[in-house]
Amino acid sequence: MTATRRRLLRTLADADGPVSGPALAESLGVSRAAVWKHVEALRDAGFEIPSGADGYVVRSVPDYGGDAIAFGLDAPDAVEYHDRLPSTNDRARELAVEGEADVLVVAGEQTGGRGRLDRPWTSPPGGVYASLLRRPDRPPAHAPVYTLAAAVAVARACREAGVDAVIKWPNDVLVAGSERKLAGILTEMEGEADRISWLIVGVGANVDVPDGALPETATSLAVEGGDADRRRFCQRVVETFHALDPEAVLPAWREHTVTLGRSVRVETPGGTVEGEAVDVEFPGALVVRTGAGRRVVHAGDCEHLRPA
């Protein structure tokens, strides 16, 4: 999507009523013919944009797609949409190498999705598969806080859609009670000694996916009776993530987690840690009370050993 198209969408989304062609041309710094071409492209993409004596107004928006997600999105990201990709994280990494920033890569379907530890991630049609490319002014050690921020954003979007979602440390979003998986987050980064060069936060969420297309341990908003509007869900995740200050992430994460207070077993690169999960420390380490004392786990595979 071009910068002009993005500004046109924002102008139409923010308007209280019709906007004239001349007014759009002046505000965008383009010709009226260019405005007409962009409007025609949006119509071809499924937007209903009638034009009358007063100008252009958006009557309806397509169910999904790049322009649909960008319309009304309260975040600075340009949206790059693909019907199908091997991996949105891989595409975002290509853009990072090219020097891009503040880009949201979205795919209608992934053919090579993956989770943590390179596990395969089932990505059938109907899910939200999106990767945010950012360049935060933070040291590499702070990268884990963005995983927690994304988990909070996804959990809140699920709750707004009518499904009570909780977070399992560090990156799984589950349905409260059954703990069937709704979504996962995969964060990747490249950095120098003192700063992050680029950071990619990938989200895979089961939104409008039927039960038969999901693994046995997973579920979706549609299956749980929630609002399965992929466009709105994607927008809310991005907007919430953008609005979260890193310093405010941990309190928000604690409000949504189901891990604290549980007996856990965490497989770490240094061995197994087993005990009670009692807290989380910045930038996202899990504090476990064990028989041998307090352990701070920075990375690992967490298993809940008993129900809450």
C-alpha cells in the first residue's frame, strides 16, 4: 500500500461525512485524477464508496485485506497484505533487512508457520497471521517485554470479542477454564550491543477457524462463540500493542495470566525448573519458588502441573 493510499484511508476514516475530491487532493498533495484512481482501487478491493455532490464517503468496508485493516487503524503501521505466505515473520525480516520500519505484514493463510523452538504452527484460512516490524530504542535484553505486550494485546482483543482469554507464560493465549489454545506469539530480533536493530512480533490467532481445522488442543473465537471479525480483531491487537508502554506491560500481564500461583515445570536450556510460579520480572522472566529456593527463568517451555 502506498503512503498516499494510507493517508487517503485515514482521511476518509476520520471524516464525519463526505469529503470532496478537491479537498482530498489538497490535503494529500496530489491531483484530483490521482484521488479518483485511489478511490477506484479501493472500490475494486471491496469498499463501498459512493460519490455525490458533497464528495466521497465510505459506506462499507471489506471483511478482510490490507486496505480493510488499514481503514480506521489507530496505529502508525503501513499494512502489507498477502493472501498466502510461507511466514509473515519471514517476510517482515526481509523488510527489516531492506531498512523498513513500522510495517504490519498480514497473510490470509500461512504455509510454513512456526512457533517457538521452530515448532510447526497450523495456519488454516480464517486465522489472523500478522507480524509487526518495529525498531524500538531499547537494548536487546528488553526484547522479551514485547512478547508479553503482544500476549496482553491478544488476550484483550479476545475478551473484547466475547471470549475469556488468559495468558500462559510466556507467549500462549488460552481460553480460561479449558485452557485450549487461542493464539501464540513469536518474537524475533537482531541487535547490537546496546540497542535493538529491528524487532518482529508475530501473532498467530485462531479467529474464524472451524473446529475441524484445528489441532485437538486448540480452539478459536468462532468455536467459543465469540465475535469472529478478523479485521477488527487484527486492528485491536495492533492498536493495543502500540499503546502499551513497556514499563506498564508487566502489571497488565499479571492481570491476564493464569500461570502465577500454579505449580509449573519449565524446561530451560540449563535444565528443568519445577515449583510454584510466583511472579514475573522485567523484561519477562518467570520467578519460580522451588524446594531449593527462588529461581528466575528467562526462557523455557512452561507446563502447568495442576489446575488453578
